[in-house]
Amino acid sequence: MTLLDRPQIDTLGVEGIAVLETARLVLRRPRLEDAKSVTALVGNRRIAENTARIPHPYGIDDARQWIGDAMSQPATFAITIGGEVIGACGLDASAVEGRAAAELGYWIGVPFWGCGYMTEAARCLIDHAFADLGYEILTASARVSNPASRRVLEKCGFQWTGVGLCRIRALSSSAPIDRFRLDRGLWTSLRSWRAVKRVA
């Protein structure tokens, strides 16, 4: 990937929060007016059952709470097409082995599954995390029963690190998950490989 291929970043977004753009998507800060759209998408049980923190049923108050929380998180984005919210992704900062790290999380509405949007949004956020935010390590997880989410992570270069259990709020129980990790060094190599592949 060359500098020209990097996602376009508008650092003058709302309150200094970046707005990220890809070929088809705009990733921006969630807004209170998104609550109705978010509720309609996340209200689908299939979304909640594949994430750790989303409750089911999911109402307008849940959406407003999430948006309010997201407004204080500089790396939480609504994924949009033509201004319409289709999903969300974000980074939850932590430390791994004493290095700056974050956990990547995401969801996308059922009508938009299978179109490559989540992989596109995740790659954009990953590039932002390493190139602009200075993270050294990203981690992520996917339910063992969710092969589509695992494919998103694998396409983005994440390496499988093992299996664990995660409490799924919508299920009120724990479920097995696959754990993944992406280090800055591997991300740099993947970017170089993609750039060579595009030129060839």
C-alpha cells in the first residue's frame, strides 16, 4: 500500500475526531440522530449473539447510551454509506506486554453481510490505529460459531493465537471464541506486499 492508497483522514472532523474514508465507506463519530438506525440494525438477535457487550433485546435507549459512550472514545466509528449507518467499529485501548495495544471490535447490519464492507472498514481502522494512533499491537476475537468474522480478521492479517471463553451479554452465558493478534511489524509487511501486488 502506498501513501496514496491509505484511507483518507479528515483530522478536522467533529471535535477533532478523525473521519476516515475508503473507496465505498465513511467512518465517522456516531451521532445522536443515528440512534434509530443503530437500534434497527443492532436489534437483530444475530448481531447481539456475535458480540460480547450488546444486549438483546436492544432498544433506542441502548443506542443512545452507546452513542453517548462513543462520543468520549476517539477511536469509535459509525460505518456509513451515503450517510446511512450500516455498522460500527472501534478500538478499546489496553496494554499487552507493556506495549501500546487495543482490541478491535465491530458489527455490521445483517442486510450488509457478505458485501466486503466489514473487511474494508476494519482495514481502514487498522491502518489508522498503526499509522496515526501509534499502537504496537491489535487484538481481536470472534465467536467460534462465526466464521465470517474470523475471515474478516484473517483477511486483515490477524494471526490466530488460541481459543478462550467470552461472556456474551445477549446470551447471559459464556461462549467459545477464537483469539487473534496483529503486530505492527506484520502490518507493515502486509502493507508493503499489498502495494507490490497492486503495482504488478
